[in-house]
Amino acid sequence: MRATGIIRKVDFAGRLVLPPDLCDSLHIERGKDSLEIFVEDDHIILRKYAPACAFCGSFHDLTEFENVKICGNCIKKIAKLKK
């Protein structure tokens, strides 16, 4: 983790505004992209949301089944279990 030197206050509604320069440098498109929120000990971690396979976390060759993303490799493994 690297420090940015950027400090922002949280408003009364609990919102935090990311500086445009930070969004640009991280390729976060304002009004379009989503961020995932993680908590680790006393740290809040924001990460640009990218859908991944529910089983292995892969971002490649994804198929959606009942609102769950599954990659091609995991589909093959599941198919082998059914035999």
C-alpha cells in the first residue's frame, strides 16, 4: 500500500469524494465505474470493481449463471464432477 498524501473529510451522510486526479490516474470513470469496499483490521480498502469467477477469482472467459459469474475452467471442472 502506498500513501497518496490526500486527506478528505467524510461528510454527514458518510460520503467521501475522490479527487479527479486520483480517479484519472487509476482509470476510474466518474459516473460509470463502481468500487468494491473491503475492511481489513482498521483499514478501509477501495478497489475498482471487476466481476470475477465466484469459485477461483479469474477475470477471463466469464459466463453468468443465475447472477453468478463462472469462468470456463470452473465450468469444465463442474462438468467433470457430474460424470
